[in-house]
Amino acid sequence: DALGDVVYVQIPDVGTQVEIDLADAVRGISLGVSVRAARSCETCAGTGAAPGTSPVTCPGCGGAGVVQQVSRTILGQIVRSGTCPRCDGAGRLVETPCERCEGDGRTLEDVPLELDVPAGIHDGQRIRVRGAGHAGTLGGPTGDVYVTVRVHPLEGVERDGDDLHVRASVTMTEAALGSTVSVPTPEGPLEIELAPGTQPGAVHAVRSRGMPSLQTGRRGDLLVLVDVRVPTRLTAEQRVEVLRL
């Protein structure tokens, strides 16, 4: 929760999201990202106390942050420990709060980050930026930033792991005699040579034109499924052409 510049953060990690194209996922990309995160208040140097003052030891727990309650039963004494209600476990009290952070010791700031998105990343994967999250409380560690990467699909291209699937539509004549077809890829249109006698449903594999592997960098394949268009009605000229095949 935040009110103005005051922030009360329990979980130090920060989450955000970026969007890239499939072409960016092929080659990798560096992006400038801004996240809203808590940083140590510059006015009070993170103490939460107004300049010229300092936090004092909590009289309720003596600075331990916990209090003990002793109760007597027929079985003996039972000691229960719990968070000090006066200082909420901080072990100290701010008698004169800093005006900027209102005693929290942190303020919300827009923090710029340089994010390196690796080649081959999949849609929905997260990148962890260590130590870039919210500043910790009570001397705790700074959190991390988790960036979810959304990869926009490319029309006509389906991804399956590191392989890419596309379709090529040809006529019966083009399939029988062979032809050159253009198919979409993340790096632009690619011309494919189909051999004479290509059958409907045939898959033409173009090696190393798929997505790079995150582990090895080796690229998958581009798999071209051939659709042969069969007309439902033939003109006299088309019948003659079919008989010649």
C-alpha cells in the first residue's frame, strides 16, 4: 500500500511485464524498463526519523522486537513469545518521523533497468533481475525484479519448442511440376523450392531456420506443410491440363 511517497511493503520482490515481437525473440534484444520500487529515503537515510533525530530503543521489548509472556499452570511455567505490539518487531520507535517518508524509511521511486532478453525466450517466461526490487526493512535484503516476457505471435507462423511451422498453398500443377513459394518467417519472407511431384501434406524442412535454443543457441527447423489446392470445378482448359500431368 502507498500514500503519496509513503510505502509499506511486506514482500520485497517486484513484478512487471514487457512485450516483444517474435523477431526480437529470434535475435535477442536489450530493453529499457522502468519499475516502481521502494528505495531508502534520502532525507532520513532510511532511519525513518526526522533529520537531527534518531530512533529510540523500544521500551516494550528492550530492542529485541519480541516480548515474552509467562503463565503458570499445574504443569509448570509456560513461556510464550510474540512480536512486540509497540514497535511491530522493529525493536525501535521513531518519535519524530521524517516528513518525506512519514517514518517508513523508504520512498517509492521509478527505477530504470536495462533488461537483456536472451535469444530463444518463450512467451510467458520470466527474467530475474537480482537486487533491483524493493529495499528491505529492518536490515533485510533488497528484493528482486521479475519480468514476464510476452512474445507476440507472427501471423501464419506457429512455434513448437524451437521449431517453427508454416503452410505453403500451391495448385495441383505447381505441385506436379515443382514451384517456388514464399512463406513467412520472423526474419522476413523466405522462398522455398518445392520439387516436382510434391504430394499434398508433404512437410519440407528448412534446417536451422527456427528459434534458437536457450540452452545451446542451436536453432530449430522451419517446417513447411504443403497444401495442394484442388478445384471443385474444372474448366475445359483445366481438364486438358490435368490430363497432361
